[in-house]
Amino acid sequence: MSTTAHKVATQAASAAGARMKGRRPPSVVKEIVYGMSLGLFAGYLWKLHHWSNQRRTREFYALLDEGRITVVVDEPAGAKD
């Protein structure tokens, strides 16, 4: 099996092995913890966005109930039917 592809693959594998000399392999547990931490942080940011939208909606309906704002468009002063 002395093909060019085999020679290239063997050379690449030995070069990668030389670069990894003295390094530890990645820790699976550490990767899981990193992923969970990033997921929790992203979820927290999403919930903050959701809570902000809820607060704005509650404020809008509270102002609407108090009569301080309206959603009815006023007729222009110079309009005649």
C-alpha cells in the first residue's frame, strides 16, 4: 500500500503527533462543563430579554387602563365629512 495518498496521510499523522508532543488530550468533562456554562448563560440572556418584553407589555396595558394613553387615532382638526 505505497500510494501517494497513503504517504501523505502518514506524513500528516506524524506531523500532528509531533505537534501534540507533551500535550494532554482534551478533557471530556471540561468540555461538557464549558458547554453547559455557555448554554446556561445564553438561556439567562434570553430570559432577561423575555422579562423585559413582559415588563413593557404590562406597563403599556397599565397606562392604557389608567387612560394616560390611547390607541385610538384622533381626527385631524380641519377634517370635514
